[in-house]
Amino acid sequence: MSETPSPTFPQSVDAVVALLAGQHYVSDRRLATALFLSLTLKRPLFLEGEPGVGKTELAKTLAAALQATLLRVQCYEGLDIAQTAYEWNVARQMIEIRLAEAAHDTDRERLAKSLYDRSMLIERPLLQALTQPRSPVLLIDELDRADEPFDAFLLEVLAENQLTIPEYGTVRASAPPITIITSNRTREIHDALKRRCLYHWVDFPDVERELEIVRLKAPGASERLYRQVVEFIHRMRTLDLFKAPGVAETIDWTNALVALNTMRLDPQTVQDTLGVLLKYQDDIGKMQSGDTAKLLDELKARALLDG
């Protein structure tokens, strides 16, 4: 049987931009350069930035563009090896023991070997990433939500593309995964892990790039509404909010406004739909206390100047 070929990587930064654009992901050149170098140098890419700026979406888009398997580790407090890498199939091991007892098999060495055979392993995403015949995209999402010891556990996988299982041995990748790690920076990630990766900070896009994104992801609005939405949200991000809206919220809000047959922003519509943009009551209260009217007045003044 012939081996499954690994994905063909883009050969230039421009090719990366085009590859992502083919999946409706609008990338700036700095991010495309970081991704190109990650693919070329076969190094994990560590992405930090505010929630909703497209870090997770980049991994999903890359997997789709390369027609590669996407394996995802969604991090959270208390995450452990059994949930992310592997665990032994205890039920099958118990059956093996009982069969050996029933057959009066006293060969303990043979039994021990069978209990920790490869077939007894239940593979979780990290181990699956090392055993695929074709390089998958491995997404380790929101690493900052996991406990710090998990950073240390990842070092072997990231640096050596291998995983050591004490009872079995070392599993090495024949087709190394394309690894993307994301963090919202709720805690600092260990320096030793960062050193094994290429790093990129994903910032909010500028107005023109966010306009391009929302046109692709939220079709159906007028050009006037697109611009009003994006410029309004850019002004919101300058306010002292607990959680500023990300690009994902821009898309959601535009879709909501289209569903409401909105032609242009007005105070009542904005007030009625703030729950699409903001997820904390204090932020909604701040907008309702006067900031909505202020931002809309700024938009009107800008439109008059431009007109």
C-alpha cells in the first residue's frame, strides 16, 4: 500500500494569503508570513491575542485549505494526559487478565506485554496527531485556560514530535503535525514552551480589512451598513469595556441587523441588539448610559466630513 502524501504547503507568503482567501479567511501579511515560516520551518505557531480575532479560525481554515485532518485540544482547568494524549483501555485489560486466569496461564511476562500492547491504547488528539499517515493540523486551543503543568507536558510533543508512554515506549511521528497553539493571555505561558514555537500577536484588524471580512462572512447588508457597523465597533474598542467586541461579534451583529432588515444604524436598533455585541451587563449598561449616542454622533460627523 502506498503512503498517503503529506499536504503540499504554499511556497511563498503571497501563496499563503491566496490559500486562506480561498477559504474566505482574510489575513494580513504579517500573519501570513508567520504561518508561511511555521509551515516551511516545521515549527509550531503560537498565536496570542484578544478573543474573537480569528486565532482558532485560522487553524480550521488551514486544515480545510490543505484538506488535512483537524485535531483539536480544547484547553480548560484540570486538563490531563488521559483527556489530551492517551489512556489505557482498562476494560479490555481486565478481560485479558480474566481470560488468562481462566486458562490458568501463568506466563506473567506474556500477560504484562499483552496488557500494554499498542492495541490497548486509546488515542486522544495529541497521540492521534503523531500517528496519522498524513500530517494533520493540531490545534491546541486556549492554552492559557489549562494549568501550568500542562505546558511542560507539551514540550516533548512540540520539540521532538514524539510522545513517551512509560509502559509502552516512545511514539514518533512519521508525518509531523502542523501545530497551532492559541492563547487569550489570561495567564503567561511558560517561556520554555514559547521558545519551541514561532510567535505572533493577532491584533484587531484595521477598518478596511474588517470590512473585507464582514462582507465575506455576513452577506446581505448594504455597503453603508457595513461601514457603519465596522466604524461603530472600532470606536467601541477604544472605550473602557471589560470585553471589547471581536471580529466574531462584528459578523454576528451584522447578521443580526440584516435579519432585522436594518438599513442604517440608529440609537434604538443599537440599544436593542447590544446583547449580540457585548457579553457583560456592565458593558451594556455603559453603552446604554450615553456612549451609544456619542458614538453614533461621531459616525454622523465623520459621514458629513467625508460627504
